[in-house]
Amino acid sequence: MDVRKWDLRFLKIAEEIASWSKDPSTKVGACIYDSSNRPVSQGFNGLPQKMTDDDRILDREWKYVKILHAEENAILFANRDLDGCTIYTYPFMPCAHCASLIAQKRVARVVSFKHNVERWMANMQEARNTFIECGIELVEYPHEELEKRV
């Protein structure tokens, strides 16, 4: 089985899911698959259900208090054991908080893209540390990989 081929396919799906986000500045998508490549769940960053997607989301301070991350939504919507599953995230790897949620649910692999956004570097390093300590495999592809045919 060509793991890279499957990884890039599922990252394209995470990219599509990210496009559904109403967040005007950062659209993030996540999808979870089991060890047989069967879909388990998906999520994008957004407000809680029943909250109106209105101009409040333009207020960053308000948004950061209310918004659920794509990984959180995918985990919540899965509503099942995620032991051994893989989570795919676009456009970058999970933050430190989501890394803790992923570890708690015993997800086996995290697949995403390398990034160089300075303001998130320390947080992403904490996420990497969590994955290492908890024995979770992290695969980070260069963004150029997504442009190649899969």
C-alpha cells in the first residue's frame, strides 16, 4: 500500500473541508480515517452549532474565544473510539491544545503540512513535543506535495 498516495488524497479532502469554514482569515479542515482508510469523521473551524455566522466572526478577540478548531469538531463529531486512526489537517498541523485532544483519543498518526508562520512556531513545537511524548507519528509534507498528482 502506498501510504504517501493515501496521505495526499486525504489531505486534499481536508483542504476541501477547510473551504467550508466561515472564518475569513484562516480556513482549517480535518478528517479522520481508520487503519483501513475508511472515513470516520470530518470537521472545519467554526462556531458552535446554532450560533449565527455573522459579522461577529470578524472580531478576532471574540472569534478566538468562541471558535472550535477543525480537529476539535472532527473528534466531537466522530463520537467513537479513535484508537489507531489517522487525522489529516489542512493547511497546517494541529495546535498544542488539539494535540492534547488527539493524544487523549489515542489517534495513532497525524498527517499535515510543514508551515513557517512565525506567530505559531512555539505552539506547533509544543504540539510536536506532545506527539513525541505520546508516541504519535507525525508526518509533515511540504505544501508543494499537494500540487503533485495523486
